[in-house]
Amino acid sequence: MIYTSAIWRMCWFAEEISTSNFGDKRLSQRLLKMLQPLSESPASSVPEAMKSASETIAAYRFWGAERVTEAKILAPHRASTLKRIKGHQRVLALQDTSEFDYTTHESTSGLGYLESDQQFGIKYHPLLIASTEGVPQGLLQHRFWTRPLWEYGKKDQRHHKPIEEKESYRWLETVTYASSQIPAETEIVNIADREADIYELFAMKRSANSRLLIRASHNRSLQDGSEALFTSLQKVHDSGQIEVTVGHRKGQSSRKARLSLRYTRVCLASPQKKSIAPVELTAIEVHEPDPPDGSTPVRGVLLTDLEVNSSEDLFTYVRYYSLRGLIERYFFTLKSGCQVENLQLETAKKLRKCFKSGLTI
């Protein structure tokens, strides 16, 4: 049974990376040979997974080869992902940011600061494509970067820079990238959490098949000047109810919750000192009118340019947003299951190549 499983896995890997091209067939063969032991022992160190000194050395040489770039490692998986979504009328494009902490790896060069000037690692922002039923189809993009230490403490200076020069520009670039890769006949629903509540994202020019479904963070001003976004929603009648399971929160057990949904069209006013036109969107609020005693009520607002014609549309879009949990589960698997923060490599560049060799499988 194990032997049969190993053969099946190797055949799947071979199909998944069949279009790999490093300019040297031996490198493609090496990648294929590495994938099986890495997948069988995802939480092991590279020497433990490779099981022999010669295979370990070969893996390190692969990641150190100049011909082996991050883009070339991801390319065959991206091609396979696009093949899988061919014919889908609509797909979900999930993006989020995490980080890998290598503070204790003092010999690894090229790392950047994370939450403090005493914490070092790599920032990571992937683009995960899923079907509308919540089945992951693959990763179209990995974005890695490091923050130079000399920039630490200069957040106020960065605040006044144009969006193109800010770290947050990654949200806009990822939306644009998804449109450049996914065929025009497939509708893309770009889904992100409150960190992506960026006015420039809502106002940016997008392809005709690109939609947004973003959780609101800011109580934005409306163009008519009457009231703010969250206040306006409180005056709207509910359009339906759903029952969900609320996960464990700090000090509170998981529980069932009955949530009400309401929506309204809004025109967001452009932020001050930004010469950007107002943006019309639909705001959807999910709220818990009668939470149990001692429980924090569930509440969230989604901003979207998807068309809402019925309560069924509301239920569908809320379900889509709930599938953002797939990318959070992906991060959890990388850190807890694959133990990627235990990888021991000399440079951040080699770490990124190692990620792309294994994280796409």
C-alpha cells in the first residue's frame, strides 16, 4: 500500500511540474526527485528528509544554482493551476500576508526586521486560487520580501509616500497579477481581510472580470457627507439570517450563532489630500443581534462590487468570504505542520527557493 501510494505521488508530481524549464533537464529531474522525500517528511529538516548526505548536498546545490530562480520553480505549478481552473465560470483569489521568523538563526544572512528591531525573518504574501465550492486549485504567486533594518521606526515617513512606494501596494499588485493570468471568461473574486481596506485598491482600474470582496476596517466617510459607513448600515433593514459556528476566541468557547445580514449601496468619499474619484460599492453587514450573555457579538462589514439582487446573493458572498480561512489554514500548515521556521539555510535567497520547491505541492 505504501509502495502504491509512493508511485501515485511521484506520478502526480511529474504531471504537476511537467512544464518545468531551468535550461537544463538535470535540474528539472532533481526537482522531481526532491519532491517525494520533502512531501513524505514535511516537518523534518532537509538532511532528515533526504535521508543521505549525497541527496542532501544535491538539494542544497539545486537551491544555490544560478539557473534555479524562484520564478522558474513556481512556473510549472502555476501552469497546472491555470489548467485546473480552465472552464470555471468564477474562482476565488485569496491573498493574505504572513511572516517566517528566523530570529534565532544567527548565521542566515539577508533577513529583515519583522515586528521589532530584535525580530528577523521573511515576509510572505501568496495568491491562492480556490473554486467557489472551497476546493484549493493552487498558488499563482508567491511574494517574498525583507524589510531593511535602516527603515525600522520610519512608519510616519512612509505614510506620506504614494501607494506605489508603500508595502501595502502588494494588495493592488496581486489583484492586477491575478487578472493577467486568469482568462477573461473566468470571473475573479479577489478576497482579502481588513488589511486590504485601502482606498486605492477600490479605486484602481481593473479588468472587466475582476471583482472585490474586502472586509472593511475603516469607518469611511460617504460622499454625500451625511454620515459614516458603519452608521449608515445601522439604519438598513435586515435582508436575511444565517446560522454559523463561531470558532474559539480568547476566553470564549466555540458556539453556534444566528447572524443577520443587511446591505446598502454606498459612495465612499475620497480620502483627504488624495486626488482620487469617489467609489461606489455595496456594503454588506453581518451582525449578531442577540449574542449570549458574556459573548462578544459577531460583526463585520464587507465591501464589494459584486452585484446584489437578493438575499441569496448575500448568503453566497458571505460564504465566499468565509473561505478566506483556506489561506489561514495554509499558513498554519506551513508553520505547524511543515515547520518551515526550523529550516536551516545560509541565506534568505536560498530559503525562498526552498519554499517554492515545497510549498506549491
